[in-house]
Amino acid sequence: MLADKLRQNPWFKVLKPAHFQKLVEIATEVTWSEGQTIFREGDQHDYLYLIVEGRVALEKYVPNQGQITILTLGENDLFGWSGVMPVIGTRTTGARAVQPTVAIGFDSRRLREISEADHDLGYFIFRRLTNVIAGRLSATRLQLLNMYSQSTE
Amino acid sequence: MSPGHKPRLAVFKFASCDGCQLSLLDCEDELLAIAGAVEIAYFAEASRRMLEGPYDVTLVEGSVTTDEEIEKIKEARRESRFLVSIGACAISGGIQALRNWTDVNEYIHTVYATPKYIDTLAKSHPISDYVPVDFELRGCPISKSQLLELVTSLLIGRKPRVPEYSVCMECKWRGTVCVMVAQGIPCLGPATQAGCNALCPAYNRGCYGCFGPVETPNPLSLGEHFVELGQSRAEVSRAFRSFNGYLPAFREASEQFEDS
Amino acid sequence: MTNSIPMPGKHIVIAKDALQTLFSTLQAANYTLVGPTVREEAIVYEEIGQMDDLPVGWTDEQGPGTYRLEEAGDGRYFNYVVGPHSWKKFLYPPKLTLFSAQQNGDGVEFTANKESPQYAFIGVRGCELAAIAIQDRIFLEGQVTDPHYKKRRERAFILAVNCTQPGETCFCVSMQTGPKVKNGFDLSLTELDESFLLEIGSELGGEMLADCDWRPAGSYELNQSRQLMLDAEMRMGRSLDTADLPEILLDNLDHPRWDEVAERCLSCMNCTLVCPTCFCSDVQDVSDLTGGKTERVRVWDSCFNPDFSHVHGGNLRPNIRARYRQWLTHKLASWEAQFGTLGCVGCGRCITWCPVGIDLTEEAAAIRGGQS
Amino acid sequence: MTVLMQQTTTALNGQADAMVPETAVITRIQYEAPDIATYTLSFTDDHIREQYQFLPGQFNMLYLPGIGEVAISISSDPGQPGTLLHTIREAGNVTGALAKLKKGATIGVRGPYGSAWPVESAEGKDLIIVGGGIGLAPLRPAIYHVIRHREKYGKVTILSGAREPGDLLYPDEYDAWREHGIEVIVTVDRADKNWRGNVGVVPMMFYKMRPDGRKTVIFTCGPEIMMRFVVYEALARRIPKERIFVSLERNMKCAVGFCGHCQYGPFFLCKEGPVLSYDRVEPFFSVEEF
């Protein structure tokens, strides 16, 4: 059931069966209801998530403004990457489901272990994560430019 | 301006020659129209009537040179919705800011028989050194047409349009031949903001920089050219150090030529 | 000598003082004469009344950033180089009311300015004719024509002058615009020692000579004229290599030379305002205080004006470097894509009248020489 | 590869003098956001009102005597040229004064000017329309055109972005657009908890689309920075340069190529622009202070 779902995902289509099996072993399906908090900024890590359907907001708490959404994610997007990066000890943003959402969670610690044990699989995983982080960096830079402040008349 | 009442205008004077206020009085015909549109609440030069604040628009002439004036400008600011510095003195400290490069006490002892009666600040300060200023109207004196533009735009509620370009534009519009190129007369026009309708070059003199530096001046290049025309570096320094000598671009240029 | 009407293409000779007869004929035909005259230590273009107003016996010395009027004492009328003014001040005036707006009740009425003076231009050089032809492309030959320019241009009578006196900052040979005038004139004139050699450029040109005594030009005059032109060509103060220039400039938008010239450039706008082809303008509203009537006035503007490239949110060219680059790349590069010709005629005004003597031929050569 | 030709028209202005405006009355003002309103204009002269036509992406010069003139794109349906809409943000002297006008006021209008979105040469292709902030205004006529001729286009996606949800332009129309088989993706740079849509800069939304580079055309208008990154994302998806169209803004005084202010390299943005394909502007797109 879970394996079937995973197999349809473009992420996994290219994986060798052995590698695929290893990831299935550490995966669990999770669902969140609308508005449910998934984790908070500063929480300890446990899972990396791949959204199957729904929408998740990444949030930062700003004093006097409350939780500000800085990015929303949908189908096939990954979040919770900080859990797999040993250098970062805690969640860098909060996450909340803005719609009923289904995701697949991968145990972060075990993800690191299987990457260490099998560098081919590890390369695959970390290349995916690097792309995710690069995307976040790029999005954040554009947000920093505050481009609408110099908008046209 | 809030609807329902005539905007109240005040004119305050600090250390200055009164020339800018005279420009306002010089508006004669237009002044009648202005008088119809605004209530002149405080204008010591023009009227004995002196009404208390608050004022909608306050025009400030002159520089701040005494402790008493510091208090006076702060009071004027508190009473004013929109405060405009008019003229070189109010904007840059004026010609009297020449003392900013010297020891004022030495001057006092040289000039006055009884120096102890003289109470003055060490420097001549622009209004903006003490209070926030909403708009600055350049010139020594200010231009009548720019003053009318200021008043009209405030009445309509738009930003006043004053040139950002140099005096050269006005020379060319009126067909004046460049005195620097054709006669070798040092002219601050290329570095000076327009507004006077290029008065001096039209009378065969170089520009004195009454309207202060343009938005993007290049006074060092211009000063070097004055040297090529035969001026000493001290003369170049003095050329920048006149009515608007304490505005940053001219001040820095004057100091560079003084030191070199 | 006869005084019948010479036909276009014909070369004739008149005595020098017969020029006054031509002037009188033009005035009788309601032309306002504008031409060279001495004022403010320079030879400028203004309204003139008679031949005596011409700068007889005067000449000038020019260099980068310097112009000096000098007494030549040779009794010649056209023995000077182009000065601070150009004919664009008459065809495309520095300030021109486009229309007026009158408020009436809730409505507003717009009335176009139909004024159209009729000028006779006296003493137009080859480079200047080329400049007029360039402005024609801008104001007359696009999808939209400028009615003010059009009227002034169509009504203008042009007495051209073959240039026997190129200056230190001239390079019309490089731009192929002079020293001899080619076409686009009613009459062209070459000043010889004892007489004027005239070429008839149009029927109107011939008609205006109806009251003049003239005789057909002989080989002596024609040879003398040719020799003067050859001499002038040899005495050009400057040159500009135009081969592949647009590509070279546009491929070097980040060349370090732009930084160097920005150190000297005053952004004072003189180069653009004396240029006979520069056409940028701004529009200003001049209102009476009661706000009932507004005149919309077009004024000369310049890409060196800080306000020129202002859009909401800021100035797109806050630094002098970008403004100089805009000017030079427009004049010597993108102009070609826009109008099928470079925007420079080699008159040298921008070099002479730059207060600090920046030389566009030198700047273009520097970028050509040190391509990145 | 088909080269898309730009469509241009000259001014339809009946006056011999292109700089003299016609008069028009403001018949309706609709507030879009705190500082943005859409003005409905109607020419005073019946003949002009009936003759006036424009192409999607073109602009008019709006004139207030004593205040000045400003170039504003037309944001209404080119199929109904009699109803002329301009969505205007209060930003400068002229737009500030416009914001103070009431229904019934008379202003000067001349136009239309400039190049258009190549809606006809985009027929048969997939179309992605990307508007950032008020940049959606000049795109709306193209959207109306596409809706009117929906069957002539493949997949149509509209990407509308703004800084905050309150800044989004025309949000009430998105559902109507969707009813015509158009995918409308909406995103904002930041939002609070009440916002249930996308948060993320406009270019990031390309990760949610899978455009077919072989048959996709892009129209984009918005802040120049945004368009730059939209272009990069489009190029990364193998959409050819000549099928990416941007609408550029420069200072404009005359709109007919006389005043020189709007020059962008060889282009007068009032004539050859504001809409230009990326292959034409590429040499200058990343040059500083150009």
C-alpha cells in the first residue's frame, strides 16, 4: 500500500529496487487535519516529510505579528530537511497543515544511517536534499529583495 | 491641507539678510492670489499681525547661530505641520558659515569693542541640524517662481517640482554662450542646481553657486578645470566656500582644494 | 551680369554685396532671417537684419573645452567654425508651448499651438544640414510626425555654406557630412576672395535671386571652390573610426573606460544641449495660480539630467558613469538601429563646449582600442 | 521554430498633433487595494469613443492639467474598446492627483501606444501569463482576449503574485477565469494564518508547473527583478527566448518616440515596447543602470 504510493512518486521512480526497499522500510504514512501543527520552530528532529497531497505552511514566529507564513509546499515537495543535516540541531521553521494533508515521513536518524552504510543511496538522498535547500535559498533571496517595493506605476 | 479652513502660513527669520523674505514680498500680484488662498498668520516682515500657532505651512529663513535660536526653531517646528527651509542660510548655514572653518572667538574679539556682550554658537547651522525639515527651497535668494511653485503645490497637495539639473540647462534654454568655454571665466554652473534662470552667465559672469550643488555633482573635476584656467587651489577652495559652502559636496571640495 | 532666375543645379557668381539683395528679397517674402552674428564673445545664430550683422572679419579658435573669438581682419563673412548654437533652436526650440488647457466647470478644453514662424537660415554648414536631416528622421519620418517641427521645417529657406574653415574639434570628413554641402539646401554658397559662388539647390532658391545681379560661374571660380574644399578636408582637427562602432560600443557596456570618463564628466548636459541632433525633451505644465489655465511646454532635456531616467521607485541611472554610457552608446551605436544612421555629424560641438573638454572621438577610440 | 511577430499600432488619436490629448470623463472608480483603484474612462467625443480601439498590452497617456501626464496601461477587454479601464496605483504626483479625483471629473487621454502581447501568434500554444503586483493590469486585456478565443489556445495558466494577500489584483475574477479552463495559481510573498493559499515568490511557482518548452509562450509583467527570475525559470524549462515576452517600464514623456526618455538600448519602449520578446532585450537585461 505505502510501497505502491511511493512507487508512483517521481522521486522514487528512478531508484534501484534494493534502494527503494530500504527507504520503504523507514517510511510511515502520516495525515494531518486542516490547521494542525506538524512541528514548531526549535523542536527536536524526527522526520523528513514528502507531501503526497495537501498543503503545508512553513512558519516563523515574529513578535507582535504572530506566526508568519514564509513558504507553502504541496504535492511532491519535501520538508523537514534540517533533520537530516547533522549540523542543525533543531527545526528552523514551524510547519502547519493548511489543508487536510497526507505525507510520508522518513525517520531522519535512520535516513542518515542508511546513507552512511550505502553511499550510492546516500548520494541519491543528499542530492535530492541539496536541491530542496537550494530552492529554499533561492526563494528566500527573492523574498529578501522585497521586489514589489520597486514595482511599476 | 485639511478642507474647511484656509491653510495658515507663517514665516520665521533666523540669521540672514532678509532677502528670501523679500522674494516672497516681491511676488506682489501673485501674493494677492496667495493671500486669498492662505491665511498669513505670522510674517513679521510683512504684517504687524502675529497670530499664535499652529501653522499649516512654515517658511524658515536664516541659519541657527545662537542658543536662543535653537529654542525658537524647535518651538516653530512644534507649531508647524509642514516646515520648509528657504534659502542658502537655512539650508546650508549661509555665507556666515564661513566662520565654521575658523575660531569664532577670534572674530568676536577682532570685530566687537565689548566681546562679552556677544553670545553666539561656534558654528552657523542649517535648520536641519536641529529639527526635521519637510522641504528645502534652495537659492541665495530663493527664486520667486520656485516659491510660487512650492505654495501652489502645497495648496494642490502634490510634491513641489524643483529642478535636479545644473544651471547649464538654463543657459542653453535662453541661448547664453558658455562663459567658461568662450571666455575662460570660472563658473560653478555645471555643479550648481538650476533655479535662477542662469542669471550670472547671462550678465557675463561665472555662476557663484547660489543654489548649491546639483543632485550628482562632480566638483573635483570642475575644480581641477578652474586650476587649468589659471586659478590657484586656494581660489578654487574659496569658490566652493561661499553661500552654500557648508553643504557637503561643496564643503568637501573646498576642503580638498584647501589642503592640496 | 543678368538678373533672370537661375535654374536648380546651376552654379553662378555674385558680388559679395549682392548678398544683401538676396536678404532683402527673403525679407520681402516674409522670411525672418536667422544667421551667424557676434554676441557674448562667440558667433551665435540669431535673428539678423542685414549683411552687416554677419561676423565679417571674425573667426574663432576651438579646442576641447575652449572657444575663442578672434579678429581675422580678412573681411570674410563665413570664415568661422560652427559655434555654440545650432539650427535646432529654431526648428525644435528649447521651449515650445504644445497646447493650452482651459478649465471650464467640470470640463477642460485643449487648444493646440499653431504658431509657425518662417525662417531663412543663413550659413548652414554641411555637418549642420546632415544634422537637420537626422532630426527630420526623428520628427518627420516615423509613424508619428511632430507638427511643430514639420511646419517650421517645411517653411524654412536654407542658404548653405561650404565650409572653408574646419576647426580643431571637427571631424565631418569621418562622418561624411562635409565640408562640402551635398543636398537639402535652397542655395549653397562658397566664399571666394572677391565674390560668392552660389549653387542653386531648388527652384525657390533661384527665385529668391531674381533681384540679384549674377553671372554663370567660370572654371576659375569652380576650381577655387574645389581647392578650398580640399584644403578644408586636410585641416580637420579630429577623426572618428566608425567601422563596426555600434557593435564595439554595445559589446563593451562594462568597459573600465566608462569609470574613467565618469571621473571627469560633470553631468552638466552641455554636450547634449549643443548637439545639433540630440532631441530629448521634457514637458512642463505652467499654470496660473488660480489653476484655470495651463500651458503645456516642451523643453530640451538631457540624458545627463538626474531626473531623466526617474521612474517610480528611483533613478535608473543614479551614477554619471551610466549616463555618459547612455549618451555615447546612443549617439554612436543604438541610434543606428533606431534611425538607420549614427547620431553624430562630426561638428565637434560636444568637444568644444564640454566645460572639461571630454572628447567623444577619444572615448570611442579608447573603447575600440581596449576591447574587453 | 516559429518567430512570433510583435503587433503594433500607431496612435489612433484623431488630432493632427499627437501630443494634444482628447478629453474623457471618469465614469466609475473601483477600489482594488488601499492604494490601487480602477478608473473607467469614457471619451467625451462620440466619434472618438466609437472609433477607439486598442490591443492587449498597450497603454494610454493620462493627463491632468497643471499636474502632468503619466503612461498607464489599459486593463480592460480589447473586445469592448468603448469601456476603457485603467488600474492605477497611487505612486507619484499624477497618480496621486488622480486618486483625489471623483466620478464625473474630466481628464486628458491620448493613445493607445506601444506594442502588444502577441496573442494571435500565441494561438495553438500553451500560454503562461505571469503578473506580479500591479503588473497583472496590462496582462488582463490579454486574459480577456484568450477567454474570448479560448478554443484557439492549449493549456493556459495564469500566475498572479503580490507581496501580501491584500495586494493581489483582481482576486474576484480568478474563479471566473478558472471557469474557462484556465489554471490560476496565486501566490504571495508573505501572509498570516488566515491565508490558505500559496506563499512563495512568483518564480518558485514554476516548480508547480510542468510546462512543455516546445509549445509554451510566456507573457510576464511585474517588477523587473521578478521578470528577470521568471525568465530564468522559463529558460531552465527550455522555453525559447523568443517565446518569452516581458513588459518593460521606463520614464515616458511623449509616448511617440520624440522625447527619448524611454530608450532601452535600440528600443523606444513607447514604440517597440513596452512588450518585447526576451531574445531582443537579453543583451541589456542584466546590465547595471542601463
